[in-house]
Amino acid sequence: MASLQFSLLGPLRILRDSTPLPVGYPQQQAMLATLLLRPGRAAGVADLIDALWGTEPPAKAVSTLRTYAWRWRRILTADRPDQDVLVTFGDGYRLHVPEESIDAFQVTRLTAQAERAGAQGRPEQARELLCQALELWEGEPLAAIPGPFAERQRQRLGELRLALLEERLAYELALGHAARCVPELTELTTEHSLRERPYGLLMTALYQAGRSADALAVFRDARRLLIDELGVEPGPELEGLHRRILERDPTLVPTAPESIGLVGSGAETDADEAPEQPEPAPGPRQESTAPLPRPAQLPPPEPDFIGRERLVDTLGDCLRQPGRSTPAVAVLVGMGGVGKTSLALHVAHRVRGTFPDGQLYADLHGGDAVPSRPEIVLANFLSALGVTADALPDDLESRTALFRSVVDGRRMLIVLDNVRDAQQLRPLLPGTECCAVVVTSRSRMAGLPVTLQLNVDVFHSSEANELLCRAIGETRMAAEPQAALDLVEACGFLPLAVRIVAARLAARPMWSIASLRERLAVESRRLDELRAGELAVEAVFELSYRQLTDEQAAAFRRLAAVDCAEIGVAAAAAMLGTDQADAEDVLESLVDACMLESKVSGRYGYHDLLRAFACRKSRGKQPDEASVAQDRLLGFLLSTTCEAFRQAAPADPVSGTFTPSDTPGLSFADLAAAQQWVSVEAEEARALVTQVARECAAACAEDGGTAHGVRGEHEVRRLRQAIDLLIALSPFDVSTCYAELVSTADTLVSAAVRHRDRAAEGRARFLQCTYALAAARLCNAEAEARAALTACREVGDTVVLQQVLNDLGLIAQYLSRYDEAIAHFNESIALARQLGHRSGELAITVNAALVQVRAGNAAEAVAVCREVLDGDVYARDIPGRAYALYVLGLALHTLGNHHEAVARFKECLDLCTRANLRSRSVHARYRLAESLRTLGDLEQALPHAERALAQCEEIASERDQGHALMVLGRVLFDLGRRAEGRALWQRAYVLFTQLKLPDASEAATLLRASERELAGDCG
């Protein structure tokens, strides 16, 4: 199983082998956080309800928890569905993950090691271990996760971090690092002004640094604050430290202070010769005969700077790092509006004390049509450093050399904002290790001696909410918490966009948050709404867009034509009309320019607002550009999916009736390769089909009913291709997407009806039937199947008609209308023979055999299944063979031949595992559990039944979930756990009743019988 890592010391993050996993909504996160932090990583339903909702749980709290559990199982075991990470435990759940995979437990381990190291007289190791522990924090623990449990854990973990930070600083002082601790302790006392220990540490640091007066001033200020705020005097420890400083207690100075040598010189000083106060910079200052000016050019920082704790710490550590042999060059890279400049200035002001010889700043206007020339920037820098105009060289090379000479040996911080590229930056870099440079850019720097390159991403939701709250106040936020979250989400959590909506709401106190969210709901108008005064998201994006080459700009516009989360290289190449190598080159260049994102190798996507900007640019450049790109992608996906379909169902004649495509697709060596491609690209295909369906329906509406002429023919062709694309995907397991697919199929039917295309309508209604049937919505499935039947007969679509008749047979079987089911299956078999579809004929024959089992003719079903399995066709058809084995096992179980039934179910399960047939494996597993139970082997039956139920929840198959509940309930009842068994039967009864399935009567019978049995036991 792939390695899972859980981060709770900040926003919840889950990594599988370094790949981020989705974490869902905050309430769903709260459930996982509770399990991760509870002893044994287990919790019952009551504990979970209390953790998530406290004393006011919703009416459907239990069902909500089960939904969350299903979602987490799907996320955590996506790579290995046969592994159990989240399992049912009593009436609740348990997580099977090691402690070392959870950052909060890593902190506990590191803290214990630090305590042992300190006790054993190894302070350097103790300090390093505490540093490692503190580095695990990524912001506020369990950020934005609701619920009483999360709040308690936030307070506990926050207090733990403060305690560890204080302990680490105490070790720093004991090791003689007083001077470097002063800025950090000053900030700590400001942030936690009523906490006494940071004051004591700061007083000690100042005293060790030779600043006794400042140390005593800290005590006076702290004492005054404690009296004013709390009405109490400082505690005995702080009072005692104050007295020791007045008495100049020699034990306050460490016995082995840090020795400072010349960086890079190889010179060392003895402890006795060490200076009283450590140098605050990473290198020595060489005194010059004429002191130069000390420029202080940093613009003021943002007063409401929010979050970014990890980036702030990483950047600050890089700039302050001692013992460097080269200048520190830190580059902040990110899309426009993400807050690079704010971050750079915030950190620059925090570390400016480390650079007492001055700070230089320049905006290089990298996004402008004419960026700043390096020679002009150098002239300004040299002037600020005291170089007169007549001493200024004319050429760039000479100015660079003079600049490096002037700053040599001086501790200076240089902030270069909005750099276009490495060519513009290179001449501005100093040569001395005493200097540090902070660069912001929308392009990644290559070919430069960069010490640190940080990707600045959008806000976390909690950071965006905090910025909004600061602007509009807690009262308005508390009145509309969900609208606030929706608003910042509509901004894509982009800091500039959040700042704009915050400013607009602050200036309009009578506006509700929801009203502004509604204004942002229309994507074509969203960028227009994101303006406030001189701030505008579109203007910032425009600066980045101008830097693109024509080829990059065209790719940036065209790929936005499809509204999907990400796209692969092959699909992008089809949209751009080029080969994969060239497509990948241009996509990577757009990632480097921060116009696209690439979270997984070979997959590319947009920030939501950048997509809206790209669509707007496309409409303005070439109105039909997006349509052409869509058509290319639709053709590519249809061609490739047809190839995948032929691997899954090589003899199915429907593949020969798909609407032709002009765009070639990929080919596959085997079924496994086809399944892998579908698993990656299915979401992209569904998104495109949905988009095409909506546009086809809209085009028809614009024309007052039916689109005519060339446009009408084009729209009908696109509609048919979209429908065929979904049909070609049907052999592959998409069971977790039924809700989305039903909505898409509805739109396809609506578009087909508008275009009066009965062929397209018949196929679209067949899709509706398929999805409704898979979701056990039998009434809807039957209505759509009968409508599809009429349309397919009308246009002579025999291949789809055969499938529709088979679906009608399945529906009738589920509703216990066995004679009707046999009639539909027989007609479908006749059509399959007419079409020469031998494998389809056999599959329907096995369906009919299953009806015979249900109707009480199990012996006849056994004969049919054995004949099918002995034939040549199913020797190569793994899904078909697995199904025949399943029906055979069911028939044998019905006849009382339970030992052979177990063997057949196990054989079926083995095939399902090898071919990744998730739905069929669920059926085989709970039927295997039932046969084992009947044989009295409850020890083996229990894990199979439990796992089957968990798999049903993962794939969201409600009908199968009901059957799995019934089986597990029987196993538990036989084990003597009768109350648990009855509870599962009750859940099954509710589920079957909601689905309007006749199986509800079986559940009701079991409940009544068990009630009588329990009553008899009591009597």
C-alpha cells in the first residue's frame, strides 16, 4: 500500500507518496481529525457526533457520518481498494494508520527525545530536535475545522507549540546565541503579552548581549502590563530574574558562549577572545575608511498581512542563515495577485535588524511593456549608497562591478520586486556573502545561483476568511459564515481578489455577503466584479499575459475551452493541433510563467480566475477559437475511448455505430492499459460532455427551437459524439459518479429533444436508464428505458435497442416480475444473435439464469452457467466469466450446495481482483460471506461481510449496501451479537424502502422473527 502522511498542525493535508489527496469539506475533515487524534484512532458514533457537533447535532448526524466514512474510504484507498484503512469498529470507525504517519504524534516523539537529550547534557541535540518538532507546524492546527473536539485540540496544540518554542529559545540562550534570539523573543512577547516566560527569556537574552538597561526596561513594561490587564504583580521567577540582573549574577551568562570567526577565512577565536555580543549577520563587516550611507528603502508592509507562517519562517531562516559562503538569493514565484510582494516586504521588515548597513528596494516592472533596465536600477542603488553622478560608469557591466565593490563586506538586504527574467536579475546580484536578496517574479528563475525558490500559492480558506473578517468585522462574518466561505471560494482564494471583495463590502456596510457572492456567480462577469479603486484582478493577469509569446498565449486561451479540473498532455496536444512533445513544451513554459498549474506530472490546470481570464481573451481574440478546441478534444476523446471500449468489449457491435471522429486517438496494448487511461481521463470526458450538452441546448434555444443549416448539423454531430463518448465509457466502473452522470444525461436528452433528433434522444435516454439502474432508482430507470425503447425502434438503432431490452429485464427482475424479465431477456437474446453478438448473447443468457434462481428454478440456472463457462467465449472474457461464476455460486447456494458455492464465489472474487472489477467483487464477497455463514464458518464469514459493506459504501452502491447489511446482520446475529445484527437489518430495511425495492419485505421479516426470538429468550 502507498504511504499515507497526515498533517494536522495547520490546514488538514494528506499525502500519498508525496501526492496531495483531496480533503473535502471542513465537517468531513473534522471526522478524520477526530479519529487521527483519539487514542487508538477509533471512535464510536456517539463520540464522533459529540466531537463534530457537540450538544446540537443535526437530525441526520449518523447518516452524515456514514457518508463521510464512505468518502474517506474512497480517498484513502484509491490506490489499493483491497486495503482497509478506515474500518467499521463497533458502531463507529477505526483508522489503521501508524503513529509516525501523523505529524502531531511526530511532535510527541521529537519532544520526548529532546527531553532525554537535555537531561543527558546534550543541549545542541535537544535544540535541534525541538527545531524539527516546531517545523512541523504549518499554521493554526486543524485550521478551519469545526466542532468542539477540533477547538479543544487547537488550544492544546497551540499551547504545546508555545511551550516548545520557549524551550528551544532557552536552549539557544544556554548555547550562547543571545543576540540572534532578541528579535524572535521581542515578537513573541508582543504576540503573547500576558505570558511571563517569554519576558524572562528576552530579559536573559538582552543581558547576555550586553544590554542590561534594555533587559530591565522589559521587566518594567511587563510589570506595568500585568498590573493594568490582570491586576497582579509578576510571578516569583520573573521577579527573581529581575533581581539577579540588578545584582549582575554571573550565572546568567552561559559558560561556553558561541564563538564567532571570520566566514570563509578559516580563522577561529578562543572562547576567552570571543566578542561580548555575537554579530547579528551571517558574515563579517569590513570597515571602510569613509562610512557609506545606510539606505532604508523598504516600502511599508501590509498592515493586515495574514497567515503564510511556513513561508515566512522558511524565507526568514534563509535570509538569516549564518556561515554562508555566497549571498542568499531567495526567489518568490507565483501567479499575479497571489501576494508575493506582501510576503517579501513582511519578511524583509522582520529581518532588517540582521542587515544594519541598509536595505535597498526596486520595482523592476517585469510585467510592463517596457520593464526597468538593470543599468537604471543600479544607478539608483549606487546613488543611495553615496556614489556621485560623476563617478557613475556608463555601461551595465561597469555599474554591476562598482555595485558589487561598494556593497562588499557590508550587511545589506536587497529586495527586487516584479522581476521579469534571469537576464534582468543577474546584473543586480551582489557578490558578497554578507548580503541577502529577495526576488519576486511571475517566472521561475533558471541558470542563477538561487539559494531558495519558493512557490507562493493562494490562501488557505482560513487565511482568506481571516482577511475578510478583518475588513468587515466579526459580526457580519458570524451572520453569514457559509456565504463568506462561498465568497472567498469564488475568488479562488486569490489574496488580491479576496482583498478586493473585502474592500467592496467594507465600503458598503448595508450589503450582505451573499449579495456580492451572487454577483460573482456569473463567470463571464466575475472579473468585472473583482475591481475596487486601483485594484483589479484582470489588470494583474493582463501584465502576465503580455509576457507570453504568441504560441504560449494561443495555448493559454485554447486550453480554457474545456471546464475541467486538469488535462493531460495527449488531450492538450489534440486541442492545440500539435504533437505531444511540442504540447508538453508549451505547457511547461506556461507553468514556469505561473499561468498554468501542474500538481501531478503530465497533468495541467488553471486557477479558476485565470481560466475566466483566458476565456475572455479567447472570446475577444477569435470567437470560434474555443469551439474549435472543444471539437478537437471531443474527437480525440471519442476516438481514444472507442479503442478502450474495444479492449473491454471486443465483440460488441455498438462500437461500429459510434459517430465518426476526424481526430485520431490513442491505442492500447491491453485492457489494463485502457482501464488506466479511463481512470485518469474519465472526469475530463464527463466535463466536456456536460459542457457540449449545455452549449447544444443553448444554441438550439437561441435559434428559437431547432438549429438550422450548417450550424444545426454541426451541433447535432457534436451532440451525438458526446452521447457516444459516454456510451463508450459504460463498460468501465464509474459507480461513484452516478449523480453527476444523471445530470449530464438529463442535459443530453433535453438537447436531443430540442434538436428533434430521435436517434440521439434514444441513446441519451438509454444512458439515463443505465445510470438510474446503477443507482437502484428503478422507477426512473424503467421510465427512461421505455422511452429509449420507443425511440430506438423508431430509428432502427438495433444495437442500443438490444441493450435497452436487457436493462428492462434487469429492472423487472429487481422488482420480482420474473416472467416479464424473461420475456425482455429473450427478445434481447434474439437481437444479439441477429447482430452476431455472441458475448452479449451469453451475458443476457446468464442474466436470464439469475432470474431462474430468483424464480425458484436454480437447477436450470446451474446447467446454463456451466454450459456458458465451458464454452470458448468466456475463456477470454474475464468480466463475463466472473459474472457467470457469480450466478453459478448463487444458484448452488440456493440448492444447498454451499461448499461448491464458496469455491465459485472465491474463483469469481479472484478474477474481479485481477481485473479490478469493483462492483462485481462486492457482490461475490457478500454472497461468499453468506455461504460461509450457512456452513457455520462464522470466523471467516465476518471479515468478508464487513469488507463487503465497506466497499459498498466506497462505491456508493445503495442497493448492494442493503444486501451487505443483511448478510453482515445475519453473521453478527449468529455470533450472539444480536442487537448489532438487528441494527444492521433495520438500516437495510430503511434503505430498501427508500429505494422502493421488494427486498424490504425480507428485512422486515427478519426483524419480526428476531424480535419474537429475543422475546422468547427473555420469557
